[in-house]
Amino acid sequence: MSIKVDFKVDKVFGHLELQIDLHGDEVKTRFVSSEDLRYFEHMVVGRKYYEVPYIVSRICGACSISHFLTSVNAVENALNVELDEEVITLKEVMHKLEIAQNTAVHLYFLALPDYLKVRNLSELMSAKPDIVKSAMMLNSLTLQAVNVLAGRIVNPLTYRVGGFTRGIPKETIDRVIKTLDRAEKLAEALSDLILGLDLPRLSDSELNYLTADPPTEYLTIGDYLVGSDGSRFRGMDYMQFISEEISDYSTTKYCRYRGRVFFVGPRARLLAFGERLPDYAGLIYDVRKELHNPFSNLKAKAVELLYCISNSKAVLGGLKEKNFSAPKEVRVRRGEGVGIMEAPRGLLIHHYVINDDGVVERSNIITPTVMFSKHVEVAAKTLSEELINNGASLNEIELKAAMLVRAYDPCLPCSVHLIVKEGDSRE
């Protein structure tokens, strides 16, 4: 018997299909992006270094701050710009607040309906109005905090290569802290809902991951990567470990880590550095028991939501008395730089070569979804095989497979590669 289950996955950022081919006892899966062509890597070639972060922040509205800051870091590394500690710290706060806001939207509006047996936000509002109202308020509060620090909720404008364009008055920081106080209470009330979910059972057959190595604590900005195999290497050396390959059925590339299928994101971060969150040791102890299961990415996200809000609040308290100096003077020179950050969905890499005139000659951007796309396929194959062996219907296979994809929280607009084939062009 040969059956093909081919369906579009909703409640994700972008357009994708998951194809599952059942031929006897053999199962084949394909994670297919159908996004239109996007040329961001080529757009920035020939542009001045200071223009690039503002261009690439448009790659994705949901993760514009992550793209902006990763691009800034790559440029600053290429031009050897040294920043004051408080500037780096405030960049980290902007980054964590974007993760918190993204996480709230994903958990409560995209993933939760699967577990409450409703199809969409409208049905969720009818079934659980209190949850929806609380989650909407949490989203609003995190956006308010982002707006103050970044200048607007997408495509930040308070920072340029070399530093922040203006200081933040103590009164403004106090206002943000009060906003985060309210957000923290809502996140604590809502987190139990996610942490208590009864997840579909699935054992990860490829428990390989890659994540940025924070120099201090958790989700801080650094220049090193670590893998589940114990490797630790500079971001500048990523091409020695990560291979980018062309897919003949999707508009995006895919990656392997040292030849292996791997994943990135909150689950990887918690596996690698969960011990750095002592205030959440009890939660992490319970969540770690399930981290072999790809669906547990949702619970890892719930822990990070709590951490990002509370940590941002604490860090801002320590910045109230700091005086932010004017941006550093940037000396234009030939250079090559790589920026690495942990975007909401996982590891993000920007890589630029800049010439003596400060113009970008070459660029490469690798997004989290591109890195974990093959892992989605492998996990979907294992899930389908287990469901078939248990006599599941095709409808159940489609439902559970879509839930699995949403657990990764893929973001297809972030697919920026250009793939050129004879007689065809793809990105």
C-alpha cells in the first residue's frame, strides 16, 4: 500500500508543507518551504556597513531585533569595534525581551490550541477567554518594553554600529521595570498551563544540537558555539562544522552539523546550559526529563519566558545609574566578521566581508529554521512510524505531525538563501 499525506501546516510563520509518504513499511518525510524568492544576502552586497543591519532587520518582523543585533555584532567584529560593558548588557536585554514576546505569541496563540482541542484563536477565545486575555496582555506588555528600548516594536532605531544613539533616563527604565513587573506576574500565572501539558510521546533519534555559548549566565552575547558532542569553537569557524546543502524540493537550504542532522532552539539551550538558571532549578529538573522529546521544546520555551522577563527586569535595575556614552567612533577598514546570537527559534549566524571603503563584498546568513529543518523531517518520520505501528488513522498522523512542526516554531520568511540551479533559481 502506498499513501501520501501532503498538507499545509498552519499557525506557523510563513508557508510550508509537510509531506509524508507511506509505502509499505517505509516512511519518507519532506519539510517543504514554499516562500517566494528573497534576496537579502545579495541585497547587502555593495552597501555601506552601517546600512546593513537596518536592511536585514526586515528579513523577519517577528525576529527583527535578533537579525539587527546579530548583523550589528558581525559588523562590529569585522571592524574591531570594542563596546562598553553596559552597552553590551542593554543589547542583551533588548534581545531577551524579543524572545519573551515571541515566546508568548507562539505558546499561547499558535501551539496551545492543539492541546485544548480547538482549531484557531477564535475558538480558543470562546473556550478559554481568560487565558486569551491574559496572553494578549502579556504580549502587549512585552511589546511596550521592547518599544521603549528599541524605539519601536520592529526594526530597532536606537542603536547603530558602535553603540546606542541615546541614553535611557532613569525614569524611563523605572517605567519599563514596572511594565515587566506586570508581565512577570502574568507569565508566572500562565506558565503552569504549558509546563503541565501532556505531550505526545516521541523519542528523539537524532539528539544532536548546536547552540551559542553565553560567556556569562544564560542568553548573553558571545563569540563561541558548543555542540552536543562536546565541541566548542569560535563563531568565525562555523563553516568548518556546519555544512549548507541544497534541497531539490524546497525553496530553502538545509544544514548538517559535522555531517549530522541536528536541532537548535530553546530545547538545545536548556540541555546545554540549564544549570545556569538556579532560580528555576525545580522547573528545569522536571522539564529535563522530557527534553529527549522534540515536543518538549514548548516546555523549554515556558522556562525561558519566565527567565527572560525576570532577568531583564533585574538587569535594567542595575543600569539605572549608568551613563551611556556616545557611540564609539568606527574606523573603516577591511575586515571579516561573524555575529552569532540565539534568536527566539535558535541559533542565528550573520557573516560579512567588508572592504577598505566600508562596503560589504560578501555575506552569508543562516537562520534557525534552515538549521533544524532536517531534524523536523527525521522527527516526523519517527513519529509517523510509531503512529502507524499503533494503528493510527491518517487524520491522527496529520494532526500529530502538524503539532510536532509547530513545537519547533518554524519561521519561513527568515529563509534568505539564494539557490541557483541550471534553468531555475531558488533562495
